Amino acid sequence: MKSIWVYEAISGGGLPDEGLHGADLLAQGLRMRDALVADLNLLSDYEVTVASLDGLPRPPGRARVVGPRAGEPALDFNARQALRHDAAWVVAPETGGLLAALQSVVGAPRWIGSGAAALRVASSKSQTTACLAAAGIATPRAFDQPADGCHWIVKPDDGAGALDTRLFDSLAAALACQESRNAAGATAVLERWVEGEALSLSLLCGGGRAELLSVNRQHIGLGESGLLRFDGVTLNVIGKSDPRCPVLQASASRVAMAIGGLRGFVGVDLVWHAERGPVLIEVNPRLTSAYVGLSSALRRNVAAAVLAVHETEFAHARA
């Protein structure tokens, strides 16, 4: 029997839960945690241990729950628990280098997910688009020239999802926002808003290859002062018979070749542009909200598939 450690950063104590915004992130984190644990519970050869703060809902099924010691930092908590388990599956944002730091303390042989090199690239939106553009993949960099009626986006370079992402009608206003954020010590990215259908790809990556599991529709809302809002995702909206599907599979394969070390579940955000087709916005080297309900939609245990990739790539570490 193998043991696996599951740590979701907000419910496990790695990020502050502040106000309504924090509550929304906590709810998303709990949904991802519970979907993952439900899949792992179906595997008879794994015992599951889940991180959870006191007072939060328990994960489903037979999983054991543990919390950090009083005042114990998230990195110390994960390092301690990883040593007690055969594998560690961490769900955390890239913000502030958290995901990369957690990978470092867990160590590659136990870490279920992308490697350190992939995390370094994907943790920076500017590095990601530069890497993809260098590989000939369409990104917002192809739309940098001002045009009549175009809009602009300012967002954190290492932010997760639509966090602190603002839409502007003019380049001057966007530049002022970027300069203000940079002056405050927060590295901000400015890029053209790409018109089109907001989609995401759910990928199974390994060995420099990517299997396209699902094409999903992202629901993006616009709040006060131009702040973007993530309103959820609809799974599996483009079937294999759709002519866009092979184009998106080709894009997924090119991403896996461009960013070395992508492994396991990976999410890719993109816009389907009417003339250019897929324009890739960012790469999430971890579980995303699109994982929730995916195994049921595909009639396939996605967690089992991810673990199989890990077992194949790290078999030498146990030989």
C-alpha cells in the first residue's frame, strides 16, 4: 500500500483567508481538493492523507486529515509530511513563488506535478509568453501594436487566474496602472486584450508530450473599475469532431515541447481569435478549477492517469 499526501494551500494553511475575496478562493480550493481526494479514494493501492485547518469541511471518503502544528510554516509542514508519504500532490498558486518553494521542499521523486524548470517559466506570465512566442506559438505579444478601439490588460506577473487583473480602454491609462504597480514593488504585465472565445485546455503532460483531455469554456466577468472576475468554467465544450480540436491538440503538443518539465495535470488559458485561431495567454502547471468534475465527464480517473505518468518518469528513483 502506498501513501499520498494532499495539500491545498488555502484550506491547508498556506495562504491567508481574508474577507470575501479570500472566501471565494477558499471555496475554489476546497472544490479542487475534494475532487482530487475523491479520485484518489477510488485507488485501492493508495492511502490518502489530507491537510486541513480546524473548522473546515472534511474531505470526502476515507482520507485521513491532519493540520499544521501551531505556528508551523507551510514549507515546514509540507517537508515534514512529504517525508512520511510516498508521494505528495500539492495544489497551490504560483504567486510569490509558493508553488516552486513547495516543490523544492518536497523533492522531485515525491512531487506529483511539473518539475522545477517548468515552474520557473510558468510562474511568470511574461516569461511564459516569451517562451511560447519564441517557439512560434501565438500569444498576446503578436497584438502589441495599438489599434483603433483596442483594449489593454494589466495583471500581476505571477498572479493566479484573474486575480488583480484590470481592463483598460486606453494604452495611456494601462501604462499608468502598470507604472504605479511596479513602483509599489509589484511586477505588473501589460498586454493587449485579445478578442475572442475564452477557453482553457486540460492537459495530461509527460515526457515532452501532452494529451488533450478537455477543452473548456471560461466565464470571465467584468467588475467595478474594469477588474476582471472569474465566474467559473464549463467542461468539455469542444468535442473531437469539432475542426478546432486537432488545432488545439497541436497547440498543446507545442506547449509541452516549448516548456520542458511539464508533467501531470496542466491547464492552458487561451482565446480563440476569429482570424488567428488559438492565442495562448498563460500556462498553469498544476490543478485548476477545470479539474473539478473532469473525471466524471471523461469517465476516466484523471488522478490515476497523472500518477501513472509520475510512476513512469520516476521509476528509476525507486530502482
